[in-house]
Amino acid sequence: MLKTIDRAKSTPLHVQLRELFEKQVLDGKLEPESLFPSERELCRRYNVSQITVRQAIRSLEQRGALVCIPRKGTYVAKKLPEQKLNSSVGMFLPENQGMIESPFVAQLIAGVKSILQKKGVLLVLLSENENFTHQASDPKPLDGIIVTDPHSSDMRLREFQKKRIPVVVVGRPSAPNIHYVDSDNVGIGRLMTRHLFEAGFRKPAFVGFSKEQTLTKDRLAGYKTEVRNHGLQVHRNLISIHDRSENVEKDYTESLLKNGADSLVCEDDLMALRTIKSIHVLGLSVSKDIGIVGCNNSSFVHYSNPPISSVEIFPDKIGACAAEKLLCIMEGAECDIQTIVPHKLYVRTSSQGETQ
């Protein structure tokens, strides 16, 4: 544990100071209910600014090691933790049931946990619309935030920046200067669409979840680029965007087929699976009558009838990269704004078309 402030370290001064104070409190060098040194005294003792001291003290107050009494001063808490409190990271997950049930989320969480557990950092799972201002400031703070499934106008990100809370986004954030980990979703959209053309299909349609999600926007952009690259126009009636919770697979499948679609680029595997069921209800054959390609390479794609072609995006690696990047930021070290995890297409019966 730190004994002095080391200005040569990349760790921010307020973090070093917090760890130093925390050790003094937990080691009993500062007795419970004793008056904590004043900000002025601490500034003089460690030759740091008042802002640095306040950041360190506020962090310990939030951790329950110090108690601030207005007009009296700051005191060591009466009941101290038995051991040093670990850092905690909040991970905001989408509230949509379809997304929560997606194997992608489970693998993403597993990847985050694999890194945080090694560092003794607690992971707190939070719902998308939970009161993040409260979570980030009362009474046991989060030391960092991982946001998943970002939207075009995500006010949470700006709020975290204002409060100087380290944040990493899984997905491409719409706001600048925010660290993130993502797949090349434009490239994925192009790959899925190009594969259908190469398999002999001539009129692929696109099915996505939300116009507000950057993921949907990027994959749709990739789809449009590849359609144009094959000398075709992009038709709105071959694009279907709807909410995950809506049970409309049969409706959009019928509509797209009426508009001439002979294959579907599905945003994820769950959508592809539900679409296949709708195609069977309509009395059509997947691959022979209509091709399907999904994304995430979920475990169930092998057992679908027929097996689903899918793009593997390695969500466990995305989660691990996000956790590593966040810990790097929390420690005050420099790291790249973006990290792109590679993807790979696995071709199965659902999209083999004329190549069978």
C-alpha cells in the first residue's frame, strides 16, 4: 500500500491519497470517531491541491470510512470495515426482455467478470433505466461504469463525464471522446449481405431492432453499402425495424416476402430463429425459398432446423476488453479510445441457397 505520494506514477494523486488515508484508517492509525485532519493540513502535508484532497476524502466518505458533520468537521467512522473495501463497477444492461435473454449478454457479463474478479473488483448489474445519478453518487459509489447497448442520444454518458466517473461503452457511443469496445458492425452488415449474394440470393432484406441503437444503424449502413456494391438500389420496403419485444416475426416476414425478398439479414440469432419459425408456418423452406443469416453465433444455432449461418463476435472477449479498459482508466493510465474485436462468419444450411 502507498506510504507517500509518488508523482512519477500514472495513478492519479487523489487515488493515491485515498489509498493512503484508507490504510491509515483501516490499520487503526486513525482511531474510530477521531477527528480527521483538515483539508488545509492535508494540502500542506502532502503538497497537493484542495481539489485533490476533497476527491480523496469524498471517496472515503462514500465508502463508509469517514463521516462528514457540517460545521464540525470530518471524523473517522465509528464502525470500520474489517478489511479494505474493494472497488465496484456498475454494468448497465438493457431492460428489454429479448435482449436480456440473449446469450450475448450472458457471455458479455462472463467476460467482464473474468477480469474484475482477478482484481478483486465487485461487479454490480444495473438495469438500463435505473437511477444512474443515484447509483454513481449515493451512498456507496461506483468507481466505474460499463454501459451496454448505447442509443443515439444517450444522456447517461454525458452525465458520467460531468461527474468524472470512468466509463466504457460496449458498442459505439454517439458522443465523442468516450472509451468503447465494439465489433465492426458496419463490416458485419456488409459481410452478412455479401455472403447472401455469394450464396446465389439476389434480393436480401434487412431486419433490425431499433433506429436509436448505434448497432442497428451500423449494420444497416453495412447492408446498404453492400447492396449498392452489387449494382442494386436500396428499397425501404426491404428494411424492417421493430422493437425486440414485439411478436411480429410472421408479419414482417410475410411483408418482406411480398416485396420480393429472397433472403434476410437478421440483426441477431434470436431474430433469425423466430423468423425461421415464421417461414415454416408460411409453408416455405429455409435456404431453398429464403436464406437466413444471423449474428452472435449462439449455441442454439447448431440445433435449429435448419442450422443457422451466423457471425461470431466473441462477446466474452468484448466484455473482457471493456473491463480491462475501464480498470486502466480507473488507475489513471492512458488507453486507446476504441477497441475493435474481430468477427468471423460461420456458414450453415440456412443460407447455402444455390450453393448446396
